[in-house]
Amino acid sequence: MQFTPRVAAVEEAVLLEVEASLRLFGGAEQLQARVGAGARELGALVAWAPTGLAALALARQRVENGFAGPLQQMLDGLPLEHLSAVARHQATLARVGCRTLGQVRALPRGGMARRFDAALLTALDQAYGLRPETYDWIRLPETFQARLELMARVENAPELLFGARRLLLLMSGWLAARQLGATAFTLRWCHDSMRSRAAGTGGELTIRTAEPTQNAEHFSRLLGEHLDQLELLAPAGELELLASAVEPIAQQNRSLIPDAAHQGASTRLALERIQARLGEDCIRRPQLTADHRLEWMQQWTAAEPRRGARPPPQHGLPLPTWVLDEPLRLIERDHRPIYQGKLQLLLGPDRVEGGWWHRGEQDGREVTRNVQRDYWLARSEHAGLLWVFQARLAGDETAWFLHGHYA
């Protein structure tokens, strides 16, 4: 249902009506490639044809392309058992010499209508495109929850990924059909009946993503990283997957202008994998704060940046690209600061005051972080553009400091 809302379960098959979805997925060839790739992951066979019953009959014959020739020619040579409504009368039809669907269609329709039920002629007409088909389309559940019984007992946690991948493919399809993205999913496993009491009935693992996504490959990689660090208390025989948290997901931008919001996706995926391997606190993010002091304008936090935070105050001068950990005091000559030669003051002053509320500890005593500085954009003949300031607090009236460099 990630490809079309018109999906129906018919006998042992699933029928998809995809005519209205061709343009959305870039044409028939691209849609066939995507559906075929997903089917191979699930061990299924895909057949394409102008009608649903024709596709079902060709799939039973293991013929994938029902558009390779005229529909009548493709169907006429198929055995009777490939259409269920015809297969029910196979013994009777065989006595009159019918072995293929084409031979059945060659019989007089009036005689067939009197000797067989109406379903036989209806199925033939629908398969050959002479009568419209009607199906009960499947409706998606509001939540996703799927179970899978493993073919053999699994003793090592990383081996659970093979079975879990099938469930992840199902969840990815459900998310795409509902236009949702998962921000968390939970994998549960049931221990085999031959287990110790201390092992319990099973366990579970909840995986969280940095942003809503539908990508099954992304889910698999993230789950694999967590399973590598897990140890099963007993062999597992059954899996269950739940979409724990979902959010509406923005549709893909199909304009000619690149969408800047998706350009950093590869970086976010890499950070998620690092967090899965090394822990939640190993990734630190810069967070802007409303502070005039340059060294406190940005802080590094382990949590997500706080949404809705006030932007930092605007400065009258361009801020430097690199900031020193500690301002470097400069020597003076003729009341002019020196750094690899005399500095030429180009722009300024830009006064920054504040920090009286900010207290810390230095050399075992409490100190305040209050500053009062006049910043200048300066030029050094050898060092290029520099960010310097002159301290204005009592006791440092003439002190000059280097605080940053420009690219």
C-alpha cells in the first residue's frame, strides 16, 4: 500500500492497481523496479498485466511481463487451473477436449452459460479485459503491529536482524501508505519454551531515530548496531515489531530547486550510528544562547537544541571564524596593540557588557564573569584580520586582547 491505496487480497495473491500511481513514481519502469525489489525481499513473485486476474494467472505460470504481447495471446496458452473459476470445472472441460484457457473461450457462449455457472464466463471476461473487475480494497490499520515466527531458534542477538528485516519492510510500507514517519519502533522477542525460569518470557528493544523516516534500510542499520551490543538470555523463537512513535512526514520536494533541508541527511544518519555504538552522550551539539559575550554565545550540549530559543544578540561588527579558548593579552607600543606588527584598527568600537550574574570558580575562589569590552576589527600585516578588544573594567583600562581570527 506504499505504492497505491488500491490493494486487494485475492486467494494466495495480493493485487495492486497502480495505473494512477505511475506518474508519482516516475513511470512504469521505475515503479516495477521498486515493487520487484520489495517482493524479492519477501520471497514473492510479481507479475504485471492489464487486468488483475490476468496478472494472477500469469504469476501462477511464473510469467512476469504480461505486456510482452497482446493480452489474448498471453492468456490463451495457460492451463485451466490458473483461473480458479475455470479450474472448478476442469474435469468436465477436459472431457470435451479443453486444456487451455483459449480452448475454453472458443466454446459457444450460449452452451457454456447453460452448462456452467455464471462465475466461469465472468472470470474469463474479466481476465481478458472484456468486463470491469471489482474488488474489496484493503483498509490500513491505525497502528502497526506484526509478528513473525522464526524458522529456527536464534541464540545470538545479531541473528535476529534477519527475521526482523521482514517486519521492518512491512512497517516501512505501512508508514509510506499512511504518510507517516517513525521516530521510534520496538522489537520484541519471545524466548523458546525450553528456557530457564530466570530468563523470563522474552525481551524488547526500543530504537529511536533523529527524525521521522520510512526507510527500511535505515531502520535495519540502526537496529543492527543495537543488536550487536545485546545478549539474549535464552534462545528466541518469535519476533514482534511495533511502531512505537510516528509523526506526519513531509512529502518529497519534487521542484527543480534543491531542498536544503535534506542535504544533511547523510550526516544525521552517521551521527545516529555513532550514538548507537558509543551511547547517547557521545554526540554533542552546539546550542546558541542569548548572550552578548562571544565565548558564552554558544554552548555544547548532549541534548537536542532547544526549539524556540531566542537567537543571540546582533553585533555591529562581523564575528570571527575562530575564537580563542582564552583571550591572549597583547603588548602595546605607543598606546597601540602589537601582534606580529602594529595593528591597524579598521572598524569599531563595538561595546559588549554583561555577565555580572555569571559566577564561577578560579584558584579555589568564587569569581564573576562580568565583562566590559570594546571590540575592534583590526588588521595585522602578517596575521591578517583579527578580532581584538580593549578591556574597560577597573584596573585594566588600557589592556588589549586578541580574541579571534577571521578566515
